[in-house]
Amino acid sequence: AMLDKYLEQLKSLTYEFKAEEKKKGIKGTLAIAGPESLPSYIFNLGRFQQKPSLQLLFRDYPGGYISPTDVPGRKFVQKLLKESAVAIVAIDTPALMELNGRWHEARNKPDEILTLFKTAYQKLADPKLIILAPVKCETYMQNPESGQKMLRRIQDKYAPLLEFFQDPIRSDKLAVITTPVQTVGCVVFLKIEVENMNQPRFYFRKTSFDAQYSPQDSEQLLRYMLRFMLRLYIQDRNWSMFNSLREIFNPDAELKQAVDRFAKGCKHGGGFAVLQGQSLLNL
């Protein structure tokens, strides 16, 4: 029901709108009663009308949780990072790209993201997949060249984080990819207005008055996640997080065939890239 509500918000956007308003536009995740009140999104995968073979549990949290002043929220995020096989770092793309990234630090908080990963990934027992996911990126995905420009900006602005991932003490356990998500599909960046004590407000507009909600590439996250998780399952390794998978999936040949077909749809180029850990994604 909650996902349906968010979907309806995206479908009913006006011709011009401002992101992250309290009463209009795209609303963020809320946790009125604290971290434990945050919803979980469960997706079951398997044969049609049969018991699911795999269950994926997604957790989201308010952006303010990464602030050093929100101690309970920050601890909650650190716990999620430690326990999860996959971490998705959503990137506010207009903040990254416009005005040479003037609002990138304020909106995306790369330093705080780095600190969280440093705490959570001190001692890695199992492999992890990190997905850098530029969102609201329609303006910057008009052609392969603009997508590559966005990728270069990510590599530049997130260089300290990428260097941390590449440290030899953990690099063999980490796969890092970029998967842009065109959140609405029918909108482009319009302008930035500064309001109320130097607060940037990002405005967007539809490509036409009758443009319909048409997101693109949102399934790429799932393709790469399954590719990563099933690669490790198929490997003859005793990663603790996959013990339960080994009890569920059988036989290997049928599973690998299904994942092979699905993974062939993973995109490359034009903003999509495997920055690290290709061996953890090969099938």
C-alpha cells in the first residue's frame, strides 16, 4: 500500500514541481517513531504460483540519519551496512552536476557516507556489493556521452570513497558499480532557487504537458544484485550469508541458467559501469 502511494505521487506530478517539499512534490522516507518504525519492503522471487525461492528485504531510511547529530539514526544505518549484502548509495544527480557540483556536499554528504562505510566495513567477513545509483538523472542521460560525463563526475566527487573500497585489505570482497535510475523518466532539471537561509530548492519540469510517468533502468539494480548474490552462491565458498540460500536453491544448473538469462540485461556504458570487483559479478 505504501509503495502504491509513492507511485501515485510520481504519476501525478505537475508540469513544473519542486523536489522535497513537505506538502507537494516528491516526499522522502519518514520515521515518525524512530528507526525501528521504518517500513521493510519484501520481494519474493521464484516460479509462478510456487513457493518463492528467494526473498529480498529492502530497507530505506531518512537522509538525516547519516548526520553525526542523529546518533540513533546513524547507528541504525551502520547496522544495516554491516548486515546487508548490498548497499545502495542514492546520488542526487542535479546537485552533483549543476553549477559544478556546488550543492553536492550539502545534498549528498559524501564525507558522511565515507565515514559510515569506514565504520561498517572495518572487518569484512563476506563480500558486499555497493551500488552508486544516480537518481533524478534524466537530464544527464540524454545520450551515451552525457552519461559518461556524469560517470566521470561521480568518480571525481566520490574519489575518497572509491579509494577506501580499493584498499587491498578489502578490495577482493567488494564489487562497486554505477547504475543510473531515471526516476520519473519524463522530466528534466529546470532550475535551482536558494531560499530560507541558503537552502537550495531544485525545480523540474515535464518534457511535455501530457508526458506520462515512464521510469527507466530501475530494474538494473535488481539485475546486478541477483547477479552478485547468485555468483557467490554458485561459487564453492562457504560465505555465511549464503548458507540459507544453499538450502533453498537446487539444482545449481537450473538456477544458473535462469540467472544467466536475466543478467544478460545488465547495461554497460553511458553511465553504467563496474568500477571494481568484476570477478564477483561474472557468471
